[in-house]
Amino acid sequence: MGEIDIALRGLDCSSSKVLIGMDSSDDTAVYQIDSDKALVQTVDIITPIVGDPYKCGQIAAANSLSDIFAMGAEVATVMNIVGSDGCPP
């Protein structure tokens, strides 16, 4: 069992409103809001691979957007967490 499995094994994410959750290999979660709408959500953590913060933001946004597009969803918001360790000079 890996470290992530150990850290997450105590979480109970079962709900009839969770359409796609931790039991799938998708990069997103899907939560049913009402009979017509569902929230497709993703959060990515990346380490900057370029020294330009603007370009790093573009790469991070493209990464999150691709997760949402892969689910066939419409983008409303995107959140990324960008770390500073290992930043290129």
C-alpha cells in the first residue's frame, strides 16, 4: 500500500451526489448539484517548470482546463496551487 493510499484510507466520500469520486482514476470529481447540474472540479498542484511566472500560470491553467475539457464540462472556475521549491532560475 502506497503513502497516498494510507493517508486517504480513512476518508468516507460516499454520497449519492458524488457521481465520480475517489474510486475512479479520473483527474476530476463530479458532484450532482440538482437534477440538471453537476459540478466538475479539479485542483492541480504543480512545480514551476519555467522561470517566468506568467508562463507558469498559463501552463498551470492549461493543465487544469484540460482536466475539465476531458470530462466534456463547461469551465466556470479554475484553481491551481503553484509551489516554489525547485523553481528554475
